Amino acid sequence: MTIEFRKDCAYSMVVPTSMGVRITPVNGQPVYCSNTFILQATSAESNVASVSSYLGLSVKVLTTFVKGSPIAQFIKNDLAGRHMEYEAKEVDQGGPWGYRHQFNIADSGCGSRGPRVHNDRAGEVGGTLNVKDFDLDRLFGRQGVRIVHLSGLIAALSPETGTFCLELARAAKKHKTRISFDLNHRASFWKGREAELHEIFTQIAGLSDVLVGNEEDFQLCLGIEGPEAGGEDLANKIDSFKAMITKARDAFPNAAVFATTLRQVVSANCHLWGAIMSEGENWHVVEPREITVLDRIGGGDGFVGGMLYAILRGWEPEKYIQFGWATGALVTTLLTDYAQPADEEQIWSIWRGNARVRR
């Protein structure tokens, strides 16, 4: 089955997000013994949308900026360079201890040394995202959106953002916009808010057309029993992943596509990378294949972005997971944590295992 969309939409994809910056040491070195770093604008949701924007589809980001901040200007310039429109409320900083954009400080790891990530989200301006600051009837009704992509990172960021994501999903449903939801559980976001967030996530999942998450996401966000994280080889866990997705499919019958990635870490630079997708009553599996990893951060977002691009293009469902797998693999070869595909052929070459030079 293929997913049908409204016609004559201004935007192929809209993503609500809290934009920030990532600081990465050069040459795969740890943060604590480095003095040279790369700065990039980032967020999980804009990372997903980058696949579509680089391949020519119309994308809009809904976010908030700190008014007058040079980091905010850096992010705006970066989004423009990624061919993305943005709509945002400008929030006064409120002094040196007021609002700011999140900082993600992360190294890439190397060989037997795994990457380490440190998130600094104190005073994060994205936590103020409020449904009152956006005209949803204009966006979804008069302009039109084919897919809105929601993330559990934003839904759990603050009580305001949880309401914001739920109202976005309701407005999207009202105007026949398709809804993608990547559960993205983070324990630190959920601490002390489990009942509140479980209710919000369950309502959003019930409205969604595409549901994505790993074994922990489905269990901790939605209470769907599944396999333990880690442990046995991925190839031996595929049946248990299928059983989990089957339970999710029964619990959320509105969704047409369920997907999860499979990753086994051999070293920081060598992973076994696979995926499982349920579409209607059909199963599509990419058995774990070895990929070479420069920087693993963003691979999962690349998978979702590639899968949604394939859905937006109206391809046959078996290509959803293939293009998603290959786009995730592409991200792990880049210093950015988002995909910057040159064209569709580059992605399909990765899927085919063809790394020969192209002249």
C-alpha cells in the first residue's frame, strides 16, 4: 500500500524543532583533550527534514529563536543553506542567565573508543514553543502540508512543547496532513513526568500515519512489550522486533507504517546496520550489513528522513526502507549529523554497495 496525500500543498514537510549547535573535536579526538572544534547547527527534527530539502522538496521548520543572538543568526543562515524555510517566534534573552539555544558537545569516537555526548540544555529557548505562536489553520488549511514530522524529543521537552506537538497533530489530522512520529525516548526528559508524557505520546501515536522507534522507545513511551536493548546478535532478534511491532500495530491501527533501525556496534568505525518496517500486513527487512562509520550521530535521523522522502515521492513500499537504510548509512560518512545527498543516485549507490568512483 502507498500513502496518499492532499494535492496542491505549499510544503512537502513541516517539522517543529528546538534548534541548537553541535561542537565536535576534529580528527575524532575526545572533547577533553582537544582545542580545535567544528561548530554546526543541529536538531534531530531538522536532520530528518534535510533529506527532503537537499533533494528538492519544500520544507518548513517551526521553531523559536533568541532575539538578537549571534547563535540564532548562525542557525538561520544554516537553515537557509539547507534550502529550508523557517517560521519562528523571537524570544527576548532576558539577560545573561536567560534563554539560549541548546549546545550539544560530542566527539565521534575512534576504533575501540566509543563516542561521548554531553548535552547542555539549560534555559533552552525551544522549551517555549507554544501553539498560540503559530497559525495552524493557515499552515495546514490554506497553505497545505503533506507530512508533519514530530519527535518525542520535542514532545517531552517541556509541558508547553508537549501540548504544542499534540495540537499540531490534531490540526494536521483535521486538514488531512499525514503525521510521522519518531518516539525518541530520553530518560532525563521523562523523569517525574511519566504519566503525563505517556498520555501525550499515546494520543499523538493514535493520530499518526508513520511510527518510528527502537525497542526502548516503544516500551517506555507507549508501554508496548518488546525485546531487551542490546544483548544477542541483531540477526537473532528480528523475530522479537517483529512481535513488538505487531503489538504496536494492534494498539495503533491508524498507522500505515511502523519502522525501527537495527544497529550492532563492532567498533566506533564499524557497525552492522539494518532495519525492519511493517507496511500494512507486509514486512520489509534489511538484514544487518557492515558499514564504515566516520561519525555515528544522526544515522537514525537519516533513516527516518530517507524513508519519509521515499513515501513523499510515492514509491513502492519496499523502497521506503531501502532508501531510509542507505540515507542513514550516508549520514555516518559525513561530519555533519544530517544527510546532504547530492542526488537520489548517490543514495541508491550506497544501497547497492557500489562505492566506485563516479567521473
